[in-house]
Amino acid sequence: MRTNIMRLQRICSNYLSAILLIMGLILLVVGVGGWLGWYAAIMLAGVSLIILALLINYEEKEVNP
């Protein structure tokens, strides 16, 4: 039972920041879409996903050199 709790805690700590980042990007795109228009929101989503991919790639290189 204790190993299951520890495993769940490790999964949550590893992916919590990524989940929050993705949720934040979705809310940002929806907000910009309502404010400026959907074309601007789609461009912002593309830029955000490119930046997210670069951040994930950089983090993986730092963890596994």
C-alpha cells in the first residue's frame, strides 16, 4: 500500500507542472481568442506549443545529460 502511495506521489510531482502548463496555455488561447479573434488565438497556440516543446527538450537534456 505504501509503495502505491509513493508511486502516485512521484507521478503527480513529475507531471504536475506539465499539466498546469498545458491548462494555462489552453486558458490563454481561449482568452486571446475571445479578445482578439480566433486567428490570433491559433497563432498564439502554435507559438506556445513550440515554446513548450523546446522547454521539454531542454529539461530532458538537463535530467539525462
